[in-house]
Amino acid sequence: QAQLVESGGGSVQAGDSLRLSCVASGRTFSTFDYDMDMGWYRQAPGKEREFVARIDWSGVNTSYAEAVKGRFTITRPNTKLTTYLRMNSLKPEDTAMYYCKVQMRGVSYWGQGTQVTVSS
């Protein structure tokens, strides 16, 4: 059984910050799954889902979409089953449903999403 639960979304003004959280639970996941990457994707209305950020098991190696570089930071505490996405200087174009993704042993797991709405 595998479950990803996101939280932290909301409605904010341009320039504000939010921190999204994603917790992985269930017997599928273990703190010792060294190939367990975690990441964030987003999907705006009428658009395809797009990559935002990812982080590997060590928490050291990260990558970001160009649109969020310098504004968003992905982290992963030592528990390994949680990831955070700190979003600063939010823009209206960041408005989307944000999804957590776990990639492990060639299998992708997705959360239900958390809505972020940024007004100008």
C-alpha cells in the first residue's frame, strides 16, 4: 500500500510565499529505499502536467524547472519519507494544482494534489 499526501496549498498574493509538504506512507515505502526520488509537478487549467522540482534520497542532489529556479527550494529531511517545496516570490503563473511524485524502482506514485492560487 502506498499513499502520498500533500498539504500547504492556498490562495496568496503575488510575491507571497508558501511551503508545500508531501508525506509518503504505507508498506511500499521505507527510509532505506536508496533509489526513492521525490518530486513536485504542477498542472494549470488547460495545460499539461509539468515538472517543478525533484530531490534524490540523499537530499543533496536536486533539479528544478527553469521557471522556478531561484524562487523554489525542495528539501527532504532525514526521515526520507517527507519532502517540502518552499515557494518564494510567487507569481500568478505559478497558479496550478501541485502534485507530489515518488519514483522508485521504475514505478511512479502520485498524490492527489494541493491547489496553489496566486492573484496579482
